[in-house]
Amino acid sequence: MRGRTGVVGLVLALGTVVVGAAPAQASAPAVGVPTVDRTTRTAPSVARLRQPMVIGHRGASGYRPEHTLAAYELAVRQGADAIEPDLMMTSDGVLVARHDAELSATTDVASRPELADRRTTRTVGSASVTGWFVEDLTLAELKTLRARERWPALRPGSATYDGRYAVPTFAEVLSLRARLSRSTGRSVAVVPELKNWASLSAAGLDPEAALVGDLERAGLNRRDAPVWTQSSQWTPLDDLRHTHGYLPRLVLVASVKGGPGDLASAGTPRTYADLLTPAGLHEIAQTVDAVAAEKGLVVPRRSDGRLGAPTSLVADAHAAGLAVFPWTFRAENTYLPVNLRVGSDPAGRGRMAAEVTAFVRAGVDGVFCDHPDVCVAGRAAARATRTRTSG
């Protein structure tokens, strides 16, 4: 596996990190972590981030099939400041926008007889999955497929667009970003996430090099580029910053459970809880610029299903110079705290704007949204309240 130096460096730095450990001293970086000059590092100060950012999660995926150019464009038209393409890689080494390694949930691949012989079974994470996988198809083969809605019963409006859109390459997403920036007069950001890193690396593919190449060709491998690249694994983030000539910002994706799988594979597992202590945040800030955190890490829900009080994560991250982007905000009742649901239909639209307002008041720097227009409204409501209070 590539990038073992970065894994070992983080392990040496974190040592025996425990919840509640004291912050590391900024003047004495821990052994094994490359020193980063905080005056010239790629991330702006947290205070310079716009608004907070509204990030179209897989595009406006509450309204159009996810990870399509139509979904990304709609997100920006609805007021999103950024779009988020998850990135997989084809067998011929091209980065494409898909969340899952397996294609049948979001494309019509199962109806394509010419690809029937590609159906296989692979281990994804700890699960055995049977279907058609991005890394087994060439780009030309993938381009014959058409996207479809992942949850048609929950989002029937989006499902009416099934069959209309192709799977875009990352290069096509970057080209769309440039066109939308020109047409809207706004600098639209892009927040890609490298997915399936371990499997691609084991197959001899190099998603980090492909990412840097696509950004170079789009003129976006520069320090002030509106790009925040994510991974839930430590090694690709470390490799991008320290070995691939990558200049934009890096984001560690953290969930309530588990930890980076590559650290576990290296025999030195660390949970996200370890990494998100005050000490852990100061250490990872030597490589990354932000944490994309599962919502419950920022504002958990109470035992009765209602929204609870914020944790210290935002304050702790800001003290380490890191931004915090919680995920994922969805407007359907089934995804909302019980006190923000409207009616009993799981697919009914609840009061997601109020949920977003609560997170903005907690000080987050961006929000990942399936329904960007609702997040824009929630952000505006938080601002209005702040203005009335300060006035």
C-alpha cells in the first residue's frame, strides 16, 4: 500500500491520544509530523470563510439524480457556494463522479446486456457486495450508462429525471464549475472526496495523481483555489500535501463511529474520537485544513430524538485553525430530529431550515446539503436572528 510514511507519521504524532487530552503546544510539533508554517499554509483563517458555505451534497441531490451535471448546476442556481463530487476511478484511470463503487443503485447498468458479464462480487468495507463496479469499466463503457435516483420512493420528483443524464468525469465537473462561476459572477467552489482509495491503490491505480492532474489542467492547483479535497482515509490526504505537489485545502471526513481504515490496516488503529480531541485536532492540523464531520459530532440528538446542545468540536477545531463542515442535511422527515418533522410521512418535508439554523448558530463553517435552497434559507434565518440580537 502506498503512503505508509504518512500513516506512521500520524501514529507517532498522536501516540496514545485519549479523549480529553490537553492541546499540543503549537511551538513544538510532535515527532513524525511534518512542520507546517501556519503563516503560509494553504488554508485561510476560519474567519475568512464565506458565510458559512452551503455545499451541494452530490449536487442538489434532493431534486435531481445525484452526481450528475444537472444536479450540480441546480445546486449552484439554488444558491450553493460549492458542489461536492465523490470520486471513483475507471479501469483506465479516469476520475468520475460516483459515491458508490457499485453502480446499480444509481445507474441503469443492470439493464445493459452488453455488460452482464461484468457482474461480480467484491468486498466493500466489511460487506460482500454483488453488482457492477466502476473500476471494472472503462470510461467509454461507463459513459453509455444513465443515472437514476437512488431513493425513488423517497424522492419521486427526482426519479422523473431517471435516464436523462450520463455519469460525468471530474474534468467535466471542473469545467462546469468554471462555466457556472462565469455565469453567476460567483467563484463556485468544488469539494471533491476521494472514495475507495484502498481498493484503487491495491489495483495499481493512483487517484491522488489523477486528482492533481485534473486540477492542474483546470488551473486549480494553486493556494487560493476554491477547492477542498476530502478523504476519510489519512494516507491520501498526507500524500497529496507532502508528495504530490497539491496546493489547495484538505479535509478529513469523520464519522461518529470507526476511524481511518488505512491506520487500522497499518496495525495502528485510531478512532475519529481520538483524532477529534483537542490534542488530536492540533496534530492533524499539520496536514489537513478542515474536518467534514457527521452531524452528531457537532450537535448530537438527545435520547428522545430531539436536537441537543452543541459539543465542543467547533470551538476545539477553530482553536487548532481547522474549519468544520457537518454532513448531511436532508429535508425529508426521516432524516430530521423528531421536533422538526412535519406530519407522519417519512418522505414528507420537515423543517430542515431550522436544523441548519441551529448548526450555523453553533459556529460551523459550511454545511453539506441535499436541498441547497433550504440550507440557504436556514443560513439566512441565522443571520437575521444574529442581526436582530446585535442590534
